[in-house]
Amino acid sequence: YHKNSSLAKAGRNRGTTIQDIADSLVDEASIVKLLKDIHNLSFTSPLYGVYRNPDFGRQLPDTLPLLAFDKQPLNKPLEIALPA
């Protein structure tokens, strides 16, 4: 947790070590807080990935109806012609 959490190393926590955290785990409330912090860290960490835009380099109109994106696969070029 300490290695990956900027919150645990910022502000008044600046300069804390893993040993400082271990020493602070003296009661059940502090252990529960640490578990909540680990949970929050795991669900708020940014996820990075690579996406290849199938419409890259293609001329698109200035405006598009929102319906153009319905049932549109992410890996296929945008179908601008709407079904009647």
C-alpha cells in the first residue's frame, strides 16, 4: 500500500516509512482504516491501455448524431449513415 499510494506519502504523511505504518497498527480501528485505504487504492488507481482509433486520418463531419454511436463496435470505423 505504502509503495503505490501517493496519499500515504503526501502532506503530513510525508517522510513516513512502512515501519511507521506497522507501528501505528495498534488497535482494530487502525487496521480497519488500513484495509479501507488499500481497498480505495485498488479501485482508484488509473488503468492504462492502448487504443487504436479505426477512424484515424479519416475525414469526419463537424457534427454527428448521438445515434451514430449506438451498437458501434470500438474496433470498426464509424458508420455515419443511419439506418432508416
